Amino acid sequence: MVTGWFTGEGDGFRLLGTRCPSCATVFFPREDVHCRNPHCSGGSLEEVPLSRTGRIWSYTDSRYRPPSPYVSNPELPWEPYALIAVELVAERIVVLGQAAPGVTVADLTVGMEVEVVPGVLHEDAATTWTTWHWRPTGVRA
């Protein structure tokens, strides 16, 4: 888990960003130093939960085994997964993430509504590394 990038469980799961109180610019991943908007003299940023839903801006298949630090078992065949770029409803920023398990590019279209849900990046006997996934709304696991 990347500390401070998301919070909650189930329907309360949310990505966390930061917002500049001077110009209202939203950042994800979080920006902890200062506002990067070149038109803002900004000050301290405040943590904000981001929209749970958005619309697909773009998507693609990941058909190759990524290099380290991504963890995968080289003994097993590579299983492609869908990557989705989502424009969040309120913030109008684009956030990249994997599709929820079982969702393929054949299930997706540009403009489709999706929601952020908790997911597992990797797990072993001692640790589960959590992340976020995008799932078409109305689809329940």
C-alpha cells in the first residue's frame, strides 16, 4: 500500500489527493510541498477525498510482463490486464489504474462510467499490498 494515497473500505473507499485553497487546483498523486499551478502564488495544500466515479478517458491492454519492481511469477504464463485512464467527475483530472479483476478491454468504452474500488496489487504469506482498481458502475464482484 502506498501510504496516504487512499482510505476506507467498500463503498467508503476513496483516493486521496490534495487541493490548493488559493486556486482550487487538485493533485493526484498527492502533492505535499506547494501548489504546482504556475498561475498561483498558493500556500499550504489540504488533503481531500477524490470523486469515487469518473468516465473512461482512454484504456489499453497490458500485454507484456512489466519489469521490477512489479512482482509476478516468471514460472506462470503472463495474464494481460486492462489499464484505464479515468477523468474524475468533480475534479476533472485523469487518474490511471488497473481494471478490476475480470474486466477486460472488451468490456470497456470511452465515456463509460467507472468507480474506484480497493484491489490487491500483490500478496505473499506475510503481506498484502493494496491498490485501487476501476470497475464499470453496476458491476459487482
